[in-house]
Amino acid sequence: MTLRKYVVGNWKMHGLAADITEIRAIADGAAALPQVDVALCLPTTLIHRAVEAVPGFPIGAQDLHFLPRGPQTGCIGAEMLVDAGARLTIVGHSERRDRERSAEVRAKAETAQANGLDVIVCVGESQAAHDAGETLETVCRLAIKSLPERIGGTALTLSYEPVWAIGSGMTPTSEEISEVTEALRSLLDRRYGEKGRGIRILYGGSVNARNAASIFAIPGVDGALVGGASLKATDFLPIIEAAAVAG
């Protein structure tokens, strides 16, 4: 089953009001490539302004709390994100995994689904697990414990993000990525049956304009979760174009 490519930018702790111009440029460039689904996950402070600046373009969050409201100082709930105009959220990003349990990630995913948000669930192995040959075991264990019980009425996406590759400039080999996506696809089939075939599997970890085409050519890769290279339209749009060519 061939799925539409999905390219998501994660701005992490970057972005001020002045950067709305970059968001507009990215949205305009993405509109010229309608065969690719594109979204930006922004700092919470930018979500509402971005939604107003690029109506119709998917703007998302980078995390949320699993409780709807309460005394969780500094956290943000799903209802708040929806109120700000967000359409999706990331949960379990590999840069947060050292302080989050998989059960918490699953609860966040299910809360997001219940509030109408699309969800990107991230899984990935540490450098130690990679070096020990435990990549598949680690990634599949995290996926089993982190994925929501049911797909729900919103889009569910799984992203493979090796912790050691994020921001390092290094990426796994094509063969390694293919092995992981194959294992994750098998897991999705077992967990969700036929409905799971529509779940896209992204790759994230030092994706840029130079390696995007080779990553999108890997069997089983349905798109990318992009960090630093998504901050500027001149860096991000070539990645989207590579996805369009890969089909």
C-alpha cells in the first residue's frame, strides 16, 4: 500500500514573531507541492499567530499533558492547543524520552486523539542500544507501550527517531532504517489489523536537503520528521520537493 509522503517540521525551542515570514514561505512552497502532506510543529507561543498567518496550513504542537487541566505548572492541555488552532501534536519525542515513561506517552496520544488532534508518536534507540545491536528490540518495545490502544478518528503517525542521530549530523544506514520500518510495519499490522495500513512511518534524525532523497527512497519510509532543517524555507522546501519526487 503506497501512502502519501508526510513531511513535518519540528521547530523545537526556536521561533519568534519575526519568524512568521518563514512560516508563510514554507506554507506557500508546500501549497505548490500538493502531492505531499506538510505540517509544522511550533513552540506554543507561536501556534495561534501561525494559524492566523497561514489559515488552512497544518500547525501543531511539540507536546501536551495527558490531563485536560489542573495544577501542572508550565504544561499545556489538549483543549488549549485546539483552542489555539493546533491540528496535531508530537508525543514521545526522542529528546524527551529520558524523562517520560512510555505509559505517559500513550496517555498523551490518547488524550490528543480524544480532542481531535492528529498524533505523531516517536520511538528511537540510544547510542548504547544501537551499539549493542538492540535497536529492533528497543524500538518495538517502545512502540508497543507508547502507541494508543485504538487508532481513533484522527490521523496516527509513527516516527522512528534514533536518539543518537538527532542533531548529530549522523544517520543510520539505509539498511538499518529499512529494517526498523519493516519491523514497525509488522507491529502495526498485528496491533491494528487492516486499519493500521494507513499509519505512516516517518524517519527523523539529521534529515536535510542533502540526504532527503536517499531517505525517501528507502522502502517503508513514508516521510520525515525534520528538526533544524525546517527552520528556514530555503532549507525545508528542498526536503518537501524530494518527497514529492519520491512520490
